[in-house]
Amino acid sequence: MLRILLTTTSFQDTPGEHHSLLAATGWEIVTARGPLCEADTLALVGDFDGFICGDDAITRAVLKKALPRLKVLSKYGIGVDKIDVACCTELGIPLLFTPGVNHTTVAEHTFLLLLALEKHFLFHTDSTRSGGWSRKTGRELAGKTLGIIGMGRIGREVAIRARAFGMKVIGYDLHWDDSFAAEHAVTRATTLDDLFAAADSISLHTNLTPETRDLIRAETIAKMRPGVLILNCARGEIVHTADMAAALQSGRVGGYGTDVLDEEPPRPDHPLLKLPTCLITPHIGSRTSESVQRQAVAAVTNLIRAMHGEQPLAQINPQVPVRKWV
């Protein structure tokens, strides 16, 4: 019997057909509560044929210990920056993922953060909950300029919603969809500096790469409009934490709304946790009952197909062939 390790908590905690789909395989399913650090992942792997992972640290050491038994790695989600992709390819492990399942949800969450910052939402709800009636004057979205870095599926969904709010939208991406931009009145920024200079709010929807790590730092913040709002539903490491904390404290950045941090979960003294103009949600931007089920079904479908030697829905390293194991 095949043994499968399942670590993603939203998969485990959300009811839906993904549970029956996985149970119908008849495979032994072992669960752990991720995301796991390297040490915890190392302690588990070695006796599993398949792994449905979330944001666990899957390093070279983890992958080498997982062999020779590990046959398939099925990522629940699209971000693979915690996985040594090159090592998966080198060792012949198919790495599957689930694009196209959470863009609506993440785009909605982006606007939750933006509206909460512009309207001082938490200040007002905290005031009334504590028996007060304190008020601050907010700002409208209409007429403001939103700069979107990364015009993939999520970035495009954010642009559609921004236009519905009456915002002007500028985008930056190396790969540009002219037809989408024309249809939704999105202006292309030739450079990031152009976007930084023009945007009232900046929303990050790019992958974490060596080029985008610490993209938002003191040097780039200095090129932005004073009081700019920054939104991050991508990866925490795209923002330099110390520089962001300093910019929030000085008021150079008017607010930071983020669903991701460089440390998850953060240590109690993390520099961003207590700042009043910083709103942090615990990496739940894609965690709705609808998106969890779409994502989980896709992850299980990928695993089942690959174990049967069939083409998965999506594979990060398609040069690695899938083999029939059942």
C-alpha cells in the first residue's frame, strides 16, 4: 500500500470532496500540521511514496532522505520557493502544483487589506468594541492610482476589481498581455521606477526570486510617493522587514497590509507586529472554503494521475517523466 504524507492544514481543516477523493485511493494517509521547518520535515520523510505539501521546507537534505521511496511531490498551491526545485529535477522527482485555483480569493483579500488601510477599519472597530466612538477621516479608492507588480492571474484579477472601484491602474510585468490591458484600461509601466513614482498604492503579486527578494526596501521606498500604501499577498521576503518597519514609523509609508511575512509564524518581537499602520493576516489570503476545495482537489488529482503514470494537471519540472506506480 502506498503511504502519503499530508501536511497542509487548510486541506485538513476544510470539509469538501478532496477528502473523499483522497480516501477513495485506499492509500494510507499520514497527516502532520504544517508548515514544517526543515528539521521537522526531515524527521518525517523516508517512509512515504507521495507528499502533498504546503509551505514546508523541502530542502536537498529532505529530498535525499525521502529517497528512494518518494515518487511524487504534489504542491498544494503555486509557490515553490520553499522547495529545492533543481534538486527535485536532479533526483527525478516530479514536482506538481495547482495554478489557477486561488486568484479570485487572493484578489479579494488584497482589497480587504487596501480598504481596511484607507478607511482605518481596525482603529474604528477597536474603538467601538471598547465602548468608544473615536473617528478618523479615511480616503476613497476612486480616482487613486494602484500600481500592480506582477500581472499574472492574481494581478489581473486585482486590476479588474480596482477598475470597478474607479481606480486608475498601472502594471509592471516582463510578460505583458496587451489584449487584457486594453480591455481593462491598464497602463503598462516601462520600469519599476515609473510605477513607484505614479502609484498611490502598490500591490505585490510577483514570485519570490533572487531578483524580487527585498524588492521593497529603503532604496525603492524612497522613489515612491510619500504616504504610499503597500499590499503584499505574495511572499514576505519580497519586502525588507527592517526597512518597512522604519518607513512605517517615519510615515514615509502610510500603511502596509500583508498576508505574508519573512517568518511564519513570526516571533513575538517581530518588528512589524505592533505597528498601528501595519495590518497582518496569517497567510490566509487563499483560504476560503471554495478555493481550498479547488486547490485540494487539484493537488489530489495531480498525485493520483502521477501515481498512475498519467499526465498531471500542472508540473513545475515537466522534463521529469511521471512513472506508473499503481
